[in-house]
Amino acid sequence: MEEHILKYHKKEYEQLSQYIKDIIENPDIILDDNRNKDTIIMLKNISEIYKNGRVVIKIAVAEDNKHPKNSIITLMRLNDRTWKQTLKNRGNIIFEKK
């Protein structure tokens, strides 16, 4: 996780790292990622910093020897436009906070 995030999303990591646990434990929306097998996307609006956060998690399944454990693939900020595009294009909503 850290290599990818620090290489491609360092600024986002510095801004969002303190919110990772909250994004995972209290997401606003969870999508079944249609681009990556056994992967979910967790979205959360983080009002304290006026940003939206996205965490992509690879779900371990018994048949997957390459990914034997659940793991965070990436963490990034989303502007409102990208948030809407993610909802429209990246998969089915499997959870939405009411």
C-alpha cells in the first residue's frame, strides 16, 4: 500500500492518512469495483477538510494466492466531479449511509 500511495498520492496521503480508519469503519458509500475483481471502493466526505476521501480495498478470497490478506490498494482525495464519476462508472453501490 504505502509504496503506491507515497509514489502517486503523497499529498493526498499526508492530508488523508489520519482519516483512513474512519473511512474504512464509517464509509458513506461502498461500491463493488467493476474494474478489479474482489475489490471494493469506500467513499467518505470528510467535512473537516472539505474534501472527499476514497479508499480502494482488495478483498482476500480463499482462491487468491497473490493477495492472501485484505489490503488497501490506494487512498486519494476526490473533488465533487470525480466523486460523481466514481459513483456513475466504477460499480454497483453495495452500501450507502442513510
